[in-house]
Amino acid sequence: MNFPFPRKRSGTGKRNTIGTEKERFLETKTALHEDLYALARGLVKSVKEDIDAGKKVDPGRLYATTNILGKLNLAKNYEDDIRDDEAEQNRKPKGLSEESANLIKDLLMGKVSA
């Protein structure tokens, strides 16, 4: 099929090694509980490595780990509540409301004039 005008090419045709634009966007939209989980996991791993190596574990890292783990569930529940509230607000009612149904019924029965 011949076009009367040249087709525009999107990009250079080379695959981006960093990732697609969508992937990079989604990485910035991670939830707080996912970030806290990754941080806590890293802290637990480093504490375990220090214990296995016989090194003294910094009390600040232990405190931070327990503090983050304690707040992880709170953050997850909060984000779930916000997501549920937004979904409830965005949900459109299906079908007619009772008021609309009664109005249509009255119009068809001739009780109300349009």
C-alpha cells in the first residue's frame, strides 16, 4: 500500500537497553510497602551475613529492621484502603436508579408529561 506522504518512524528502531518507557514509568510507581519490603529484606540479609561472619551487628541496623518490619503491614493496609476507596469512587452504578426507573414508568403510564 502506497501512502501519499512518508510515514513517520517512531524512534530509531534500536531497542532501548534500559527498558521501555512504560517499564521505567512503572518502576517509579512502586508502592511504599514494596519499597519497605525491599529495604527490610536487604537489612535482614546484611545482618545475617554479619552474624554468620561473627561480626558485631550495629544496634541501629537491628532497630531499623524491626521498626520497618513493624510498619510494613500498616503501610500495606493503608495503601489497600486508599486503593479500595478510589475504586469505589470511580465505580459507576450499573443499570437505572430506582428514581430513574420510576420516572420512566410514570412517563410511559402517562402520569407525568415530558
